Amino acid sequence: MVEPLKQVRSRAAVLPDQNIDTDVIFPARFLLLIDREGMDKCLFADRRLLPNGEENPDFPLNRDLYRDVRILVVGPGFGCGSSREQAVWALVDYGIRVVIGTDFGDIFAGNAKKNGLLLIRVDPETHAQIISKAETGEFFYVDLPAGTVTVNGETVCTFQLTESELHAYINGWDEMDIILNTEMPHILEFEKTHMSRQPWLFSEAER
């Protein structure tokens, strides 16, 4: 499970570069790591940190105004490249729960939905307006049940979630939790049918 996500109030850091791929988000040298905890240290490692391991003062997430932000506003094509799910894990472990952009890598978007990271797609004009507000340090309020993003009470964009998607975010369900909590009746029915058709595959205790 991940931390439940219903509302988020936070400033938003801007990463405007186009096509920030998953290797930038989570460099390939960390791919042997499989424990989700601690992946925050790998996030944007080659941009967030200098070669000597110290923080890069020019990277947005290292600026005092944007420390501990939970929202990113990103350039086009964010999350393109390889399918590595660790890119999403690292973002969530760092504390990022909402990413706003015009478009995202397809596989990255699928992984985000399965791991509690909310992606919000907006048109270029709205995107520019959101960047302007983020760069002045405005606080954004993201309300998942309402499907709105507001700044100072003004709605800057809206988004839609299916009932099942909203349920997953609010309950903090990752991909396995979603399967266990929504598909269990089908799984049990399959097991029952399978057992009746091929009983020799199961012990008496299992039957």
C-alpha cells in the first residue's frame, strides 16, 4: 500500500524541460534496487546532486521555496523512455503525489496509476498559467473527489477519475491491492471451478 491520497495542498516545483525520461528520473545504475523504501535518494540523482554528492543549488527541488513539495509541474513528454517502474516509486517515496503536464510517457502513466501517483493532463495554455502560479510560490489545492485544482479559491484546471481509480487513490491501494480488493470474487470463483475440473492437482486440505 501507499499513503492514501484524497487532497493535497502544496507549492508546486516546475521542471520545464521537454522529454525528461525515466533514466533522468531514476538513473539506470540504481536498477538493482528493488526495495521501494529509500528510492527517494535516487530521484533525479544526476540533476539534484553534484558529482561530489552535495545538493545542486540550481535544481528546483533543492530551493528553499520548493523543499517538501508534493506537486510537480513538468514539460511535455515527462516519463518517456524505458518502462522502469522505479521512476514512479522514487517520486512517491520522495513525497511527490501529483504531477501536472500536457502529456506523459504511456508506460509511465500506467505505472503511476498503479502506484498512487496522480497525473493531471492539461492543455498548453492552462499549463503556462499553472507554471506562472507555481513560479511565484502559490499554494495549489488538489481535490481528488471534486476533480479540481485550485489556487486561492480559483479553479485552474479540472480532471476526471473513474470511480475505481478514485477508490484506489483514497484507500492507498497499489496494483496488488487493487486486484485483491476488486477482483477477489472472480479469483475465488476461478479457483473453485479449476478445483472441480482438476481435483487431482489439489490436496484434500486444499479441497
